[in-house]
Amino acid sequence: MAGAPTPAIAALLKAKVPYTLLPYEHDPRSTAFGDEAVAALGRDPAQVFKTLVALVDGSMVVGVVPVAGSLDLKALATAVGGKKATMAPVADAERSSGYVAGGISPLGQRKRLPTVIDSSAQELSTVCISAGRRGLQVELAPDDLVRVTGGRFAAIAAG
């Protein structure tokens, strides 16, 4: 990887977590970032996870769900002991995480937020998530993802 690692990769290096970088050519016209990663990498959409930032009772929370599904906001709120969840405005998610939309990683965020990873990840040997920029994914073990983010598993995916 040319230049300095993204904060996500730096977090993995610091934690001494084994991972595989998966670069691909990002199409600047694409806005379906998860679908683009799945197609470019030829991976199962149940193995590639997207990072979404939501507001639960007014506080930011990170939800990590398979690209094949969507985030169940009620389940996310329940998972963190809250009542009501809505999607965070994109600008707020970018400011809080330090990443741009389509490249938001649950790893190495500027401000560490409560993180919930969909429990379907536990059935997989590895998952792919954004490595902190569009066109770059990282593959790692689900348990390592939970450990580095300080997150937890819960059933938060719908569809």
C-alpha cells in the first residue's frame, strides 16, 4: 500500500491482528459502495459488511451489517440499551469517524463509538470491511473485529 496506512490499518497493526488487504478500482460514479466492493472482489455479499452510523437516543453508534441486508434500527437501539434509532446524517458520520462515506471503517475511527456487529459474522471464518477509504477492503476474523473495535455481536441485520 503506497503511503501511510489508513487509521483502520494502523489500528490492526497496533493490535497485531492478522488481516488481508483487498484493494479494488473504485468507480467515482458509484454510490452503492458495498455492492461495488462485492462485485469488484467477487465475494459473497453475506461476507462483505458495511459500516453504518446511527443515532440511538441522540448518541452515535456504529452498526456493521452484511451488504446483502440492511440495518434494523430498532434491533440496533435494543443492542445498545436504547429506545429509538435513526440514521446519522452523512456529514456527522464523516466528521465523527474521520472517514468519507463509502470508506467509513469501524476500525480506527477518530472518536471510538459503541459498535455492534451483526451476529451473522460469527458464522464466518472471515469478514470483509472497509479499510478506511473507497476501493480498499480488509479481510479479518470476526472475533478480531470485535476485539479491535471494542464491539459486540447482536442480530441487527434485516433482510
